[in-house]
Amino acid sequence: MVRFSVFIVCALSAFLNVSNVLAEWREPAVVRQEIAVTLTPSDHLLVGESTITFAAGTRGVSLKLSPAAIVESVTIAGDKIPFSFAEGDLSLDIPAKYGQGTIEIAVCYRAIFNDPLPLHPGSSEDPTYGVNGAITNRGTFLGYGAGWYPAPSSTPRFRSVRVTTPAGTEAVTAGKRTYIGTNGAFSHSSWEEQHPVGGLSLCAGPYRIEERRVDGVDLYTYFYPDNASLASRYLDAAAKYLRLYRDLFGPYPFEKFAVVENFFPTGYGFPSFTLLGSSIIRLPFIIDTSFPHEIAHSWWGNAIPVDHSEGNWAEGLVTYLADYLLKERRSPTEGRDYRMQLLADYTALVTPDTDLPLSAFTSRVDPASRVIGYGKGAMVFHMIRTEIGDRAFFGALREICRDRLYRSTTWSDLERAFSRNSGRDLSSFMKQWLTRPGGPRLTLSKVTRRREGSGWAVSGTVEQSSPFYELRLPLRLDTDGPPVRELLQVTRGVTPFSIISATEPRRLLLDPETEIFRVLAQDEVPVTVNSIKGSKQLLAVMTEDCRAGEEIFKRLLESLGKGKTTVISENMLDTERIQGHDLIFCGIPKQRPQLPPFPAGITIHSAGFSISKEVVNAPDGLLFMVLPLPAPSGRVAAFFRPLSAAAAEQYTPKITHYGKYGSLVFSAGAIQHKGTTPASAKTSDISF
Ligand SMILES: [Zn+2]
């Protein structure tokens, strides 16, 4: 199944002001905040009033608000108070006459929010699409970063929001819904958070609302009319995953859970609601992939916010507990394949200049940061679980959910919980995985087998390049009888081993179940779309066979993260250029002496192409194929072959989402074929 996580992974980190949450626990400076806003979508206008109660002893106040806002008044007990407002910072001193008790400050303001909406949303690697605040007739999205309400520098202990919209438009935000109703030309709703976490986001649109109460939690869908029929499926799935995670981690930590539709293709997980784009909600597999991912964030990242000072651990943990764990529960093979995919993605997409240690990952900004923060992070949690066992691993997660709810949490906090629950000091184990970029590079070397007595011995070395990791590396010897498994303690560059078997050895495998995070050798990585995304030197070539304009070809390059690639025409391609680069062709070049042969089963003809004997001639067909250039170059060539400009326009944005595949065929509006030729590794898999 294709994972569309590329464009539906949440970016909640951008919306949580973690240092503020930390400050809250030292000094709860804000007692409560009430926010009342009226939205006028036809004018992109928000008119708001917020009352903020500060703790006794507060002398000065600083609030963040959209720099574009107009602040109409700031009052204390009905008295207008002088203030300054510049570059989004609203500050004032509190006159001494207001005494020693708590101080209630009211701010009246208005602002226009009209960020441009994405034109080609399918092909962005930026999960926000650059939209922080948009109040439009199609819908409203006001992210925390937009400054749609005056935000104090620490999170209040209680927060409420009242929203007024034109009748027919419904709003949704964090917290328990305490009122909903329509009065004449206006709709109203009220929301209350007993445990506010970080900043607030708000959405509104012509929603149809469905609701259900399950195990004491209010579940809602806020869907546009076109998707309203999907509501019951989403409510069923929400109930299923909330129960699954409640059993694993402890009670659901918020007042409600709402699935909210967005008018551009986000995948945000906010405290107590998730915001999924219209096109995403309709994708049939989302309900069992991205959706549980966002639900798992309710605990990890939302109720237990990330303290970014040691890096963002939440994406790795949620990838592990949702995207991965659900596969593992279906079958061990699916779990193993997923882990191998994480290693292949890392190896294909991360280059030395885009690599970073997990301790420096904050949020996804490009393919490399995604496979580090999500993929490598997930593998680190897998290795912890393998080291300490399920009981200690899930026991630690439950302990954190019990003891650290609504408190910012670091990698060190997680490490302490895993250490405590396993009775082992994991500090040096964690240090090597969190503070170093890259990963171990491991190969089998000098492997021989010989008869020994009545049985056999297979010996050799495991080699790793510097810096050395300390690992317990699984080896498996397949024989004519049962396989022999060994855990080899690897600490340095060369580690010898010898494995005895009673029956004849046939094959030796390094980490056969993919338990360890490592950088794969070139021959272990299948050639895929990701190989192009991770290319260090790519050259794009327009051929005479190209049936798309250069503009669409460039859009394809941009969606693959290769927008700066030089585009030349076929007649400029010479031997020298071929040698120095990976190549991507629009169309099939006339001269292909140095290019790879097409794999068996794929033939190109002037009208179209055939794949597995299926002929695609219709103008709406498109073939995308990535092949290895002849060994030992290690380079690749991709062929982008739309059968018409319209097909190129339609399918180009989709290609980037099929990163793990080496050949793709689109026609009749959908993907028809996706395939990958497996790699044939000699460095981790030796047959006798
Ligand atoms: Zn996420």
C-alpha cells in the first residue's frame, strides 16, 4: 500500500510553544483566558475580544498578536490603558492602582487573514503550504502562528473560545464544546479547555456535524457536504483507535476528539482535533494510516508536548506507534518490510549535507528531515523496545502518560522512564543514536564455511566504518536444518564471528529481521523515485519524445525536491555529462547506448508503452520508471513519459508520493501499476 504520509504528516511542532509550557510549570502567570471572535469570511475579517486574567503580582504584560491586526483598546476594569503595539508585540505596564490581586485585561482588536492558498498543493513538501491564516468563503483556517488572538507568553490554566460565524458556517477549536446554536443570521459555538496545551488553532466551514459519545469521550466529524457520507466510517475508526491507544497508554487526555475537514490538504494533529484536507479524507487508506497517526499524537506531542531543546521525539514515536505498529500487528512480515523501507528511505534520501542528529530534528521541512525525524526516530524506538522488551517499553509509555501529562517532555525524560522500567541504564545506548548524524555501516566480510567434525562452521567478520556503534547485531545462518541465530556484540571496526551448525549452511544474513538502524550499502537499496529525490547531482533532459511542456517537467523536478536542476535538450547530452550525473528524461531519448536497458516486461513504442503485456496507448497514460545505470557507477536514470500534455498535468504531482517504487503507470485517472525491483545485496546476504 502506498503511504501518502509525505503530504499528510502533521506539523504540530510549529504550533506548540514549548518553552512557554515549561515556564507555566514554574510560574503559572496566566490564570485564564477567554476569547470571543466573529468571522466574516466575505471580507476575510476577524473581530475579536479577549479577556486574560494574570496572576497576582503581574506588573507588565506582553502579548503576541498578528502584526497586521488593529488593536482598538486595552482595558482593565473598564479603564482604557496605554499600550504599544509593534511587529506583533502588544505590551503594556500595569498601573499600580490596580492592586495586588489578579489582573483582568481585555483586548479588543480586528484583523484580516487572507494568506494565498496553494495552487498545486499535491506537490509540496511544506506541510503548512505556507498558509497560517485564511478566512475565506471556502473555509477558515487560523493556525496558532497566525496570531488570531492575543497570546500571552505562558499558557493559561483555563481557556475558552466563543465563535460567531454567518449562519451555515460552523467553527471548531480545541476543548469541550459547551454550546452550539444558530440565532438568526449567525451561528455560535463555545469551547472550553480544562488543560490548555500550547497555542490554539481554529477552523470554520459549511460543515455537516455528526457526533457520538464513546467511553465518556465526545467524538465529532466536521465534514463538508461532499464528504458527509464518510462521517460514520471516521467515527467508527476514531472509536477503534482511541480504545486501542487507551489500552496501551492510559485514558484519552482531552475533552473531545473531532475529525475536521480542511479546504487545503493538511494533516494536522491538534489537541483534541485533527484537521485533514478534503482530498485526503476521501483517500480510502487514510482511515487506517494517517488517521491513527494523528490520534496517537493526542497523547504524544499534544497532551505530552515536546520540549524541543533536545529534539522532537514525538514524530518518531508516533510513526512507531501508529504507522509501524499497526503493520506489525497485521503480520511480522509487514512489520519487517516497513522497517526495511525506513532504512531504504534514509539511505536514498539523506546526504551528508542534509543529515542531522535526532537531537537537532524539530520538524519536517524536506524529505531528508522527514526520514530522519520520523523514520530513524521510529527505528530508535524499535531498538529500545527490542533491548528492553514489551513489558518495560509499554510500561514506560504508560508511566509517562500518567506522570507527565500536559508537561513538556524531552528525550532525557523518555530515556529515564525506559531505564527505570527496564532496570537498565540506557544513557550510552541513547546517546549514540540521538547525538550522532548518520548510522552504522555494516558489512559481512571474509565469510567462509568449512566442515568441522560432523557439522559445519561458518566464520568471517562484521566490518563497520568509523564512528563505531555499540550494537547487538543479529546474524542468521540458514541451513538444511533449522536456522542458527546469533547475537553478535559489535563495538569496533572489525568483529570476528564463528557460527557452528549441525547441518549444511546455505545462506548467512546480517540483521535478517531489520532490527537495527543502519545506513544500507548501495547494493541493498532498490532503485526508486526516492533515488531521484536523494540524487546529489541530477541532470534533466528534454527529449523530442517529451509530450509535456518544459514548465510541467520543471514542476515535476520541484515536487521531487530538485527544482534547481539544470534542464538541457537531448542533443546537448554527451558522454561526459552522462558520467557525472544521475539523469531524468522527459520522454525516451533516441540514443540510448550508455543508458540502462528497460526491465523485462516493459516495452516502449511510439504510441505508448506496454507493461506486463498490458498495452497503454490512451493519451491519458503516463509511465515513470527509475533504473540503475550500469555498475559500478551507482547512478540512476529516470524516464518520465506522459502520453499527452494533459496526462502530464494530471499525474505529475502524484509521482513524488510513490517514493519507494521504481516503476509507476497512471491511466484512467488513477495509479494502475507500481513496482520495485528488489536489490540484490552481497554485503549483508551471502549464499554458499
Ligand atoms: Zn506526526
